Amino acid sequence: MKKLFAILFSLGLVISAAAQHRYVGRHYYYRPRTSVVLSGGYYPYYSSPFGYSYLGQPYYYRPSRLTLEIEDIQSEYQDRIWSVRHDKSISKKERRIRIHDLKFQRDQAIRDAEMNYYKTY
């Protein structure tokens, strides 16, 4: 009896999922294709056919020197924080303190980079 109930429930679930349609009222509902791109580089000319990149900037968008420097700082400190967080040779309290210090140093480095950038320009 349990098997029969499970089979009927699964069949009902499949049928109800298959019965879903993409029409809203009388109009066809367009569902754009989404894609996930995992990469680690900077591609200034990668854009959609409409002239805008998938991030919303025009295809000729180029990040500033400050933006690139901040991304480097965040990446570096993210790696350091991950290393401390997964270091089991120190106590939990010490890890928490070190992570707090690293976050403070990261924020300070970002502020220093911004100050240096705006002083030169």
C-alpha cells in the first residue's frame, strides 16, 4: 500500500510539474536564458548583443586603478582570513581575535588606498 501511494504521489507530482505553462493571461511570458560564468580574468570586450555586459555596464567599461587595487586587497585578506579560520592549532578565541584584527587591517588598507588614490588625482 505504501509503495502504491508513493508511486501515485510521484506520478501526480510529475504531471502537475509538466502541466505548468509559460503563458500569463493571453500573453506569452518570456523567460530569458540565464547562464553562470565562472572565470578569473578581466575581459573588457565581453558583452551581450545589445552593447551592454551582463553586469549592466557598457561593453567598454574598464575598472579604475582604485577598483582593481581594492579588489586585490580584498582578495588577499580573504585568503588570510580563510587560513586563520581553518587553522585548528590555535584556540577558537584566538582565531576570532585574529580574524577581527585581519578585518580591521583590511578596512584600514582600503581606506589608505582610497586616500592615496584621491591625493594623486
